[in-house]
Amino acid sequence: MQREVVKDRQKNLAMQQSEITKKSYVIKESIIRKHLEIQAILDKDLKTTLSHLEAEERAAVSALDWLMERNWILIQEIEQDLAGITATLDHVDLHAHATPDHQGEWVLDKVPDVLNSSECCSVSLDAAKADQIVSLTNSMLLLVSSLTPTMKNLMKSYRSDVSLDPDTAHPKLLISPKGDGVTYTDTWQELPDTPLRFDTTLNVISLQSFSFGCHYWEMDVTGKTYWELGVTYPSIPRKGVAEDCWLGRGDESWCVEFYDGEYTAWHRGVPHRLLVTKQFSRIGILCNFPAGSVMFLGADDMSPLFCFCVGSFSDSLHLALCPGHDHNATNAKPIVICNASS
């Protein structure tokens, strides 16, 4: 009977796995279609706008071609009349005080009219229309930029302000006055050794805890060569050298570690080496209670680093930070929480 129960459970899990894959596929296909539709609208708008501008350009160029042709014909006519006048003058008997005829006077009368009609400023593009098109395009750019990247805006809607709990901080950690930053110091501070305080691992957790909804935190790790960031149950061990005290080494916490240019995701002491070469200046953590997941992101461009699918959380969660040792001043920078209010 137990075997059949387990088999039935295994079957249900496989069905659920298949269902999740199908749902994910449908969602991804829908998003792809919407992006293609958006691209099609933008392409059509670009094509139409450029067509209008090109039509106006062709009309202006054609008008200038016609005016240039009129000027060229006039130049040829003037050249011909000058040649005729020169030939006439060569045969005039200057001693007889003869005067040339009125050859070329009609051309001289024609020149002012042609010059007036071929002023450069008489043909031009509609500057006001062009300025309006540029302004509208810029407004569209600002609108699209405000709505993308999609994940950035989504995470902003989940952002939750937190502050670090100084009563949990290891004695070699300095907590900023606002509780939004932590820095390692080589000086052991004389602090009360309460049950909440980490006494071996360089950890500190948030004062606030969360047990439902979606929550997103973003940390600035600029200039750091080592750090650990994650979430933890309040039950994480805090005393002694037990490995479970480190973030991600026990059942109570999940984290991503950056050390020596490499990223590693940890939970239950199992390392997951991440194939990421970029050194991010900001790291995001999305804690999704409805989905039972913890996702880590390179917040510079919202690149997903690793996602833990827990299923369901058995307790509330705290944000947890470890700035690491200063490593001869190479890792002396603080970790700063980028709260929405700041």
C-alpha cells in the first residue's frame, strides 16, 4: 500500500511538472506575440513617418532641380548673347562712331525675373512639421523607456523597504545609522552577546520579516570582491563555527556568493556554480511567497542569476547580508540596500 501511495505521488508530481512546463510555454508564447506586435506597430509607424519625410524631400529636391535648370538655361542664353555682342563689336567701325543694336536687351529684362523666382529660401522643408515629428518621436521614446525593461518595472512594484537589525550583526560589522548599509571593520566591538547576534559568521539580517506576497530588494555591491546575499528563516543558527551558520549552508537559508570573480548559489550546503562572467554592481533578490521561490538577479540589466524553487516556506523570511572580510582593503566597500525611499 505504501508503495502504491508513493507511486501515485510520483505520478502526480510528474503531471504537475508537465503542467508547469505547458503553462510556462503558453505564457512565453503570449509575451513573444505581444513583443512582435509592438515591434510591428513601431516598424509601421517608422515606415509611414519616413515615407512622409521622403515625399517632402523628393518634392523639395525636384523643385530645386527645376529652378537650377532654369538658371542653367538662362546662363546659356546670356553666354550666347554675349558672344553675339562681342562679334558685333568686332565689326563696328569705331571711327564712324557707330553703335551696336539692341541685341540681348530681352535677356537682360528676363534675368531679374529668373533671379527672383530662384531665391534659395523659396524652397525648403517644413521646419515646424519636422520639429513636431522629432518631439512626438522623443515623447514615444520616453514612454517606451518608462515601461521597459519589463522586469525592472515589475521588480519596482515589489520593492519593500528594509533596515538591518544591529542586534543581529557580528561584532566586526558596522551598521549605517539608517540601517541600510553594512561594512566590515577589523576592530572587535564590545557589544552585548545576545541570542540574536552572530558571533562567528559575518552576518546581519533585516529587522523586518516577511511571510506573504512578493518582495524585492536590491543591494549595491560596487567595488566589492567578496559578498554573500540571501534570505533566511529566523531559526538560522547564530553561534559557534557550525557550517549551518553560514548563509546557504543549512536548510534555513538561501544565498548567492561572489568570490574571486565567480558566483555560486547555495542551499543546504550544495553549491551551484553560475556561468556568469560579468561583475554586477547591483544584485536583486525577489522573494515570491505565492510561487514559493527565491530569485537572484544581476540588477544592472535584470539578468537572472539563479532561482530556488522551494514550493512553500515554513516560516517568515529575513533579508541576510554578509560583506566578508576586507581582504587587505580590497573588499573594504560596504553593502548598501537600495531602498525605494532613499
